[in-house]
Amino acid sequence: MNRRERRALRAIARRLAQEDPSLARRLHHGAPPAPATVLDRIAWTYFAVSITLMVSGFVLDDTSLLRGATLLLAVFPPLILVLAAAFRVTSHDQYMARRLRD
């Protein structure tokens, strides 16, 4: 960008900050991740840890690691369903709080 374009963007940012400070703050700091994104990260991390434990159990020929990994993988589907329900309730509560504020 050239100097004139940068100056125009700064002027737009100043006007936005004056007109809607909360929006300007959110744009500057970035929006928090969506609940679905957080749930995806938790699910993939949980799954990766479970698979890592299972592979380690096979490589080390350790039945305790294999049992632990199998238990983690067996608990995986209900855990994700419970977390999804919790995120759904939390996001609904946040939506209602925002609606009541406005």
C-alpha cells in the first residue's frame, strides 16, 4: 500500500472507533473463536492423544497403555456429545445476554 492508502485506512479506523468503540475493539483484538472451532480443537487433541497412547502401547508392548487408550477411545463419542451440548448452552446464554443488553 502506498502512503495515501494507509492514511485513508487510518482515518477510517479513527472514525469507526468514534462511532462504535466496541466494534473497533473487537476488530482490533480479533473475535473469539467460534464454539464449533473450540470443540473441533478439543476433539482432535483428545483423539490424537488417544492414538498416540495406543501406538505407544503397541510399540512398547504395554497392555496398560493399550487399555488406557482403548478406554479413552471408547469414551470419545459420549464426551464429544456432552461438550457439544455444553457449548450450545453457553453460546445460547451469551446470545441472550447480548440481546438483553441491546
